[in-house]
Amino acid sequence: MFVIEPWLSNVLHLVLTVVFLLYLYRLSEKLND
């Protein structure tokens, strides 16, 4: 295991959260259609 910089870890977590929310948004749009 390699050590990740704390800020990099935070950025990565933020990006994953945004991607996940976008995915849910697109999915709900499809279901509502």
C-alpha cells in the first residue's frame, strides 16, 4: 500500500461523490422517462 497525501485523498473522495451523484441523477431521469 502506498501512502496518499491527505488533500489528494479528500479530492478523490469528492470526485467519487460527485460522479456517484451524477450517476444517480441520470438513472432517476431515465426511470422517470
